[in-house]
Amino acid sequence: MTHSTDVLGLIRSEWQYYGKTCASRKAMTAFDQAHPDLCLGGLIDLWDLVLLLEQRGGRTALERAQILQALLEDACSKEVQRALVQTLIPGIVSTCRQLRFGEGIIDDPCDMMTVALSYCSELVSEWSGQSRPYAGPDLLSALRGRLRRWMLKEKAARGVVPLYESPTAVSPDQSQLLSRLECFQNSPYERLARLTYERVFGGLSIREVARRDHSSPASLTQELQSFAVNFLL
């Protein structure tokens, strides 16, 4: 498997705009004032800060680690949080590569990247305000653990309700599942039953189902897994 560039291209294009907004400039000014010891004077916005944090940005590994530590401390700001996630993208890609982009478990490597970015954003939000000297490696290590658990759940879910290419040729077990899903029509769980049908019998990836549902792949995965365990198994 090789990772799709679609998600990364979208993220980079979005950051190219977001990193240079007025809000980004204000956040950079506040960050510089809060951490004068980092010597960030002259940076206009968070776009400049992310460029500085690249290996060719001119700062030593220790200086970059100190800036990442400060970014996590100030990540209660959504602008700073977004900049931190952007900085970690090379590490996120590397983490997905270490996990072989879910090969054998995840159909589309793009799904792996989407979930990884979502999990990383969640981690940065959860850890905001913490002071970690190894903020970057710590976040990526936690991300790796969450992705592994997600992959195990995906694998287990496939063992229970594997994907079928055609909803017209159903086995007795599949027919039973269809009947059970139909029972949830006009119930509070109708949405989850419909999404489960699209995932299992429609052959759609979790990313495609989430896009139709206007939800994140990570949160929808958790919802569908909980629904399957509580009502379908």
C-alpha cells in the first residue's frame, strides 16, 4: 500500500490559507509574547512558525523540541492547536507507514490518514496545557497506540460483519443481519442501521460513509462499533 496524496494535499492547501489569516497573526504575536525565551521575534504568523520548525528551518533539534513543548502548553488556542497538528504531519505519515497504512485491514490508505489526523487533533486537544519536553514524540507515540487499537477493532468488526460486494447475493447469515437492520427503521437507531448497511452491504469505505453523514471517520467508527456490539452481535 502507498498513501494517497489527496488528504495531505487538502490539508496543506487548507493550511496555506489558514496559516496566514489575521487570527493566525494574532495567535503568533500572543505566542511570542508568552514565550520570549524562544526568540521568535520577526515571525509574522503561525505559517512562519511551522516553516521554522522544519528541519531546514535553521533551529536545532533541541530548539524545535522546546517550541513544540510551548505549542502544546498553549494548545487551548485553536489556532495554535492547528499549527501543532500541521507541524506533526510528517510524523503522522511516518506513523501510518510504520503500521503499513492498515494493510490487510483498511481498504483505502487514505482512510488511515484521515483517522490518524483526526486522532492527532483529539490528542492535542486533550493534552493542551500540559508541559512535555518531548511533546512531539509523546504525541506520536500515543497516536500509534490509538491507531493500533482502532485497527484491531476494525479487524474484529470485519470478522463479525465482513464486507460483501453485492447486496443481492446474501447468505443466510447476511440475510439475518439485513433483517435485524430493518428492525431499526423509525427508531432512534435508524441512522446507525442505515450507515451500517452502507458500510457492510454498500461496499463504501468508512471515509465515504462519514462524508455522507457529515461526521469524522474516527467518531463514526466508534459509533458503528458500539452499535454492532450492543445490538447486532
